[in-house]
Amino acid sequence: MTGVDAQHSVDEAVSMVAQLRDMHGRLRDGRPLTGQQVQLLVDGLSGYLETIDDGGAASLDRSFGLKQWGGVSPARSTALDRRDRMLRRLWRELPEWRELTPGAAARQMLASFRRYETDRWPRERHLQLAPVTEPATTWWRVASGNAPMPDAPRLRQILKA
């Protein structure tokens, strides 16, 4: 799977999770599902039940298109999306990085993260709340999250998006 295909797969899973969250809220609140949501539910459950009927290993994640064989789980997709949004926000908000190209910003951000990871993270890893100043706030969240800091080429792609 190419990087573009992997990103497309992540984007689809994040979109499906958003749909499922909306469907959950509607059902919880007693509001009707949209026609598209009803179709998503019918298609997902049909795939699940067909797999069971065929004697296969059924998975709701796979039936709803949230995970392919060897693919990215919904939890991982959500963590990656959250990390990517934090990194783009940090790039836009920090004066020393906002005027840089995505490539130059990626290199400087990665160097800053590596310094944080070496110098501060060992002392701050057990904190309940992130530090209050940037970029340490974002670095703490990335280091303590479920999505690791990407390498420079991937970070450049994230910033370009």
C-alpha cells in the first residue's frame, strides 16, 4: 500500500467513525437516522452476517470498512488524525515555524521534538496534564498519545494537507 493509499484508508476510517458517532448520538437521543446512515448500517450488518453465514471470522470493523486485512483500526485512525491536526495547528501558530515551507518546518519541528523527547519527556511523562507552553504542550501530547511522531517526509506530507 502506498502512502497515498494508506492516507486515503485513514481518511475513510475517520469519516466512518464520524458517521458512527453521529448515528450513536441520534439513536441515543431518539432522533431518526438519515437515509444514508440507514444504508450504512444495513450494508455493514449485511456484510457481518454474510461472513458469519459463510463460516468466516466476522468483524464489525471490517464489515463497516473501518479496517482492511492488515489495515488501520478505527482507534489508530482517530489517533493519527488527532496527531496530524495538532501538528498542523502547531505549525500555523508558532511564529518561528509558520513562515517556513512544509519541508523546512518539518525538519525544525522534528528536531524540536527530538530535543523534547530527550531532555524533558523523561521528567514529564508521568504528568497528568500537558505543559502549558508550546511546543512542549504538543510534544507531550504526541509522546503520550497512540500515534508516534512521524519521520520528516511524512511530517512534510501532513503539513501540506
